[in-house]
Amino acid sequence: LYGADNTGDITKNENLRHFANHIEKNTPAGGVALIMADGGFSVAGDENNQELLTRQLVMCQFLCALMTLRKGGNFVCKIFD
């Protein structure tokens, strides 16, 4: 488990900051070279609202990448539609 509250939930600000601080302290280049995001959860029964339900997670994945990528790093995010 990781994060300030040990949940790993990147939709919580304190966990995002905790993770970014961990990366900054433990990577010699000041960030990571590659981040891949594939977050998701079940939207069974509410598929027509999938984009609305997952927007917070998608935005937090992008924010996490911006906070932890080193200069010249790459970010790949898979999003279902």
C-alpha cells in the first residue's frame, strides 16, 4: 500500500502529494521516464454515464503524471469510451 493514508487512491490530494514527494526523493533524475495509466472501475448498469463517472480518475492520472514525470518523460493513458 502507498499514499498518505495507505489506500493508493490518487483522487485524494494528500495521496498525490505523497506519491510525488516519494518520486522526487527517490529518483536521481528528478522524476520518472515513463508513466502508464490504466485506472478504472465498474460502471455496470450505468454505461451511458461512463465518461462522467470516470472523469475525476482520468484527470487525477494526468495530474499524477505531470507531477512525477521528468523532463522529456512519456505518459501513456488508456481511456475507454
